Amino acid sequence: MNGCILILVALGLSIVFGLMGIINFAHGIFYMLGAYAGWLTIQLTGSFWLALLTAPAAVGLVGALVERGVLKRIYGTKNASFAGVLVTYGLAIMIPDLVRMTFGRPGKPFAVPEALTGSLFRLGAIDVHAYRVFILVVTAVLMPLLWLLLNRTNLGLVIRAGTSDNLMVQLLGINVARTWTITYALGAALAAFAGVITAPLVAVAPEMGGLVLIECFIVTVVGGMGTFLGVVAGGLLIGETLALTGMLYDVLADVVIYLAMALVLLVRPRGLFGQEGMSEE
Amino acid sequence: MSPITRRTLLKTLAGGGAATAVSGFPFVNRLALGQQAIKLGVVVPMTGPMALEAQEMLAATQIAVEDVNAAGGVMGRKVESVIRDSEFKPEVAKRKATELIEVEKAPFLVGAIVGFEGIAMAEVGCKNDVIVSFFGQNFLTVKGKMCKYQFGNNLTPYQTAAAAAHFVDAQKLGKKWHMLANNYSWPQMFERAYSLVAKQVGADWTGVTWAPLGTRDFLPFLPKVAAAKADVVFITTWAADQVACAKQVQEFGLAKQARVIHSITELTFAEAAGAGVYENFYSGMPWYWHLKDKYPAAKRYYDRHMALRKRAPSGYTASTYSTVRLLLETANEVKSLETDKVTRALEGRKFQHLKGPEQIRACDHVNMQEVFLCKGKPASAMKDAWDFFDIVQSVGGETTSESCEGEGFDPKKPLSQQI
């Protein structure tokens, strides 16, 4: 499960960094907001399936507002990258507190949808539950769709071109500002989707975005900043490393992902699929 | 009636002044100081991940202070809480504690929910010879790490673990034990306690499966837990980790092959997990709101907390109430705010607030008290939004506490004479 969640959250983080050059500390809050938006939808409609659609849409809109209302103001300014870190870090502190003030008590109950409860089959010592298979299938379906979006559409072409050479794309007369907004919103929506599908298994709480963000930074560094394949490979590697260490040698589970990152950086500093020159400015 | 002349007025004022001087200063003192409130310094994380727990504890503090004031205050003076936000950061907790002592002249400090805040506050209190009493678990009862002015009515990790272990033994739930825990210092203290009690009662301790703090997916760790083939699995996790763990342990079906016992839980965790998630799990707590049906004082506290916060009080809020009340009542009884005097009076002090009789053990300042082992109810059996558990048994007193010798203290001497 971990690998799937990491891929979904880290993908947005990586695309935003690749295109906009922003180390987005606010990304974890979209994951958290997704879980809360999902909870709210279920409270209002009783439908988990509707929550899978409304939460990413609502949080994507929040992402667009953040990009338009806040981040836009720092583009092109002196030390924009550093300002981006400060601004997004500020949002990452402020928004969880706003959520606490709005939703009150810590934690919101979020059950596995009735149709996906129970075990499907047994794998070794573990009963494989329908809900975990659902997470796996959904991620497996989403990944090719996202690949198609990034590689076979005009929007994807602009995003990829912008990731490679942002200035050139602007010189070609393409409306980069709109692309940035769409990209940021897409990243937020993906994180929110991950938040909804994780919510039945974890505690829905304002601080849930903090830890996932750290792991996603590791995924993007290991996989290579700004690359689709890198995120998928990094997510699977880190997720599986965590899982296998938990099974085989639990006392190392605390440090193993940092060791994996150190090892990859020693052998290949740009990450597994990173391009030379990316993030070296 | 003759008019008051200037001479008569001067004579009267001079006479009054002389009378005051002869009768001494108490009259003057009462006028000058009697109305001045005693400041109780409170440091809790009002912002950050524990912000809402902090609000609950502030409500408990308010109720305790109101109770003490209603009973005449401390030495006839009103008590006033002076609250500071630790921001969930040890350096801020330290700064705010110092400010309360140096600027506000607070004679006592209370607060701290988590360990690092407690350590920070204790350092400041002990350096300035001011009593510090914790709201969170009282975990500093290891010689060399504490000073003679540290107190706390909440449970120690040893008490919590020992209560769960003795409960398992008394209920004959099984003799093969294992623990699943987050890997940091607080759960590590439970490992020691469980392994010691296992030896005492002849149980087979199969060790611990450690999951990192902040684990989102516990599933990879559960096969190792299952492979231990234990009769009883103790789970020592906290907050979001406990909620995720409870959900996934239920999903994994661990409760079908072993008795699952959360060493300690809070009402808020059961609420966050949702109705029925704690079903069939046992959980330890320092207090549970069902005690309102047994103790009238607990009923009064429950009603007032409900009025203030619109929700049932948790075990930790009850410990907070007791911590504040005990400290202030003791100061009132010895008619002093002097740290040494109040410390000596607290050592060995017996009291009863919201549950059965309690006593601060003199040799280590641990509160000898009951621990409540509760069983999670199915969603269908819940009578209201907070009715997650039923109390199964209370375990308490000396049986659940490590001996003072075991902690490295002299059992015959009060702690204040040992450090």
C-alpha cells in the first residue's frame, strides 16, 4: 500500500518541482485535505465513491487558488526558489491549524467501504484484503492514464517542455502561467486522491500530511526530480523497502529509507531516472 | 454633633496609625496581599498536533482551580492560572516555564503532555527550585534524570504496562506474550516492564515487533507479530499511530488468534478510529468516564467538563484535574507556597478525587493508583458518542508499581532526602 500512496503523492511533488522549480512543502497538506474532503463528502452523501471524485476536485481547486493567490506573487522575484520554500512551508504550518480550528477534535472516523471489506485470498501469512487490492488496482490504472496525459496530450507536451526549458516555452508564446496553475492543481488533486484512499486505513488528522511529505521527498530524490518514471520507481523502491524491512528486520525500519536514499545518491547523485542538470542551479 | 476639626482628624489618623503599628502587619498584609491571587503557571502545547488535547487539559485545570477557589483558595488567596503555549517545542516550553517563574513569579508549574516538554519544564523547575507537576505520563522516575521537585498524578509507563500484564494474568488470558510498539523511548520503557512482570508471573515473553514512529502501514509488521504465536499481544502506540494500528490489526484479524491489549489509550483515539474499531480490544486507562456512576465527585467533574467542552472527559483530563487540585490543596494545608514545605507534604500524601484512594509514594513521587482495563464495545452496543468501552477490571496500588529499590531509590526515605 505504501508504495502506491507514495507514488500518487510524490508524482505531484515531482511535476511541480520539475516545471515550476518549487520545493513544495505545502504538498502534504493536499493529501490531508483530500482525506478531510472525503470525510466531509461521506458525511453529507454517505458515498465513498463520490468522495473519490469530489475530494480531488475540491482540493485541486484549492491548489489552483494557492498557486494563483500566493505562489504567483513570487515567480520571477529575486530568490524565488527560496521564497517558494518559505511560503509553502508557512502554508504547511498554517493550513493544518486552520483544519483543526474548522473541524475541531483530532481525527475523523473513516471506514472501509462496505463493498471492499473482507479478505480476498491468503498470501503466505497475510490475508489480502479487498481494500488493499483496490488501492493497488486504482494506482495501476491511474499510472498509465497519467503517463498518457503527460506524453500524449498538448498539455503534457507543454509540461514536459516546461520541465526541460521553461524560458524557451515562454518565448514560444505559450501561456505558461495557465499551465503552471493546471499543473499545481493536478498535483494537489493527485495528493488528495491518495488522501481519500488512505483514509480508511489510517487516522484522518491535520498532521497526517507532514510525514508523507518527508517520504515523498525521499521518493523524488531517489527516483530523480521531475521525472515520471523516477517517481514510480522511487515510490515502489521506498514502499517495498519499508515493507520488507518491517517483515524481515523491524528494528531497521526507522532508518532504512534514509540508507536507501544515501546509497542511491552515492551511486547516482541525480537519482535513478533523473536528468543531468536538473535541480543543479 | 460638632464638626470635625483639622486637629481632631489628625489625632484620629495618628491614633489609627499607631493601633495598626501595635497590632503588627498582618492587617496591612491582608489588605495589600490578601486580594493578590496566587499564580499557577501552566505550560501546554496550545498549537501543534496536541492542541486539542491541550484544550481539554486546560478545561480540567480550570475546573480544578475553580474547585479550590470555591473551597477558600490557598491560604485565603484566590488561585489564578497563567497559561503559556509551549508550541509543542522543548525550547519554547523551557522559555515559557522560565518566564512564568521569573516574570509571573508563579510558585508552581504544571503542564506538559509529551516527554520532551516534561523534560524541558523539569529542567527549569528544578534549576529554580520550583515544583513541576506533569499532565502527561510521569516517566522520569529514574534516578539521575529527575529532581526532588518533580511530581505528576498520571500513570508511569511501568504502572501502565504492569497493570495490563497483571490484568492478563488475573483474567487468565494466556501465558505467551508479545508486544507491537513504536520504536522510541516511551514504548521502550514498556518493554522493560512487560518482560519483568512476565518473569514474576511465569509468562513467556517473546519480545517486541518495532514499528517506526509515524507508521502509516502496519501490515508489514503484523506477520512477525503473528509468527510469535503469542496468546496476548500488547500494543504500545499513541495518537495517529494507535488509530492506524487499531484499524489495521482489526483488518488483519489479529484479535482472532490472540488477545489484543492497548497498553494505554485515550477516548480521542477511539473516536478518531470510529465506532467498533476497538471492539474486543482491551485498553488501559488512568480513568474512564463510566466512573461517574460509581463516584459522585467523578459525576460532578463529568458534568462540568461536558458543560465546558461538550464532550466526555478523557483519562488524561481526569489526571490533570487531580494533579492541579492535589498541588493546590497541599499548599493550602501546609499554609505555605515554599517549595520544600509543599514537596515534603506531597510525599506520602493520601487523597481521593475522581476514583478510588490514591497516594503519592514518598520514595519516588509515583502516584499509587488504580488503572482501568476496559474492553472495546461493538458499534451496536454504544449508548452514546463516547461509549466506546466498558470497564472490566481495575488494577492498582503497589502491585502495578516498580519497587523503589528497582528504580534505584531508598524505599525508607522520601525522595526529597535522597537527591
